[in-house]
Amino acid sequence: MVQLTKLPDAQIGVVAVETFAEEREWKAYMGISAGYSQGADEQFIAMMGCGLQPEVAHVLFPNLDIEKYKKY
């Protein structure tokens, strides 16, 4: 196994984030985090993760309205 990080509890995660704008848009991100706290990991992935294409986000979060996915 190849170790990609020096953090033994590192996690790869995907999160969906609402923009809280009037339009109630959302965006999804994928990234790696330290694995110390679920809440902190979610926030870190949302800040530093890679934005997902709408098609991928829709597969991972089918219950969210894809029409409101923020494409930026």
C-alpha cells in the first residue's frame, strides 16, 4: 500500500454545501482531511476540496435538486 499522507487517520470525503443565498444553490466537493473530527473534516473538504462536475454530484447526492447546482 502506498501512503499518500503522513496522517494515519486521513480520510477521503465528499461533501455537499448549500450556498445559503436566496436561490438555495449547492455545490459538492471531494478532498482529503486529517480524520480527527467529522465536523472539522467536512469543513476542510468544503474549503480546500475539488469541486465536482454536476453529473458526478447528482450521482452522489441524488436527493438534492441538480437544477440548483452552482456551476462556478
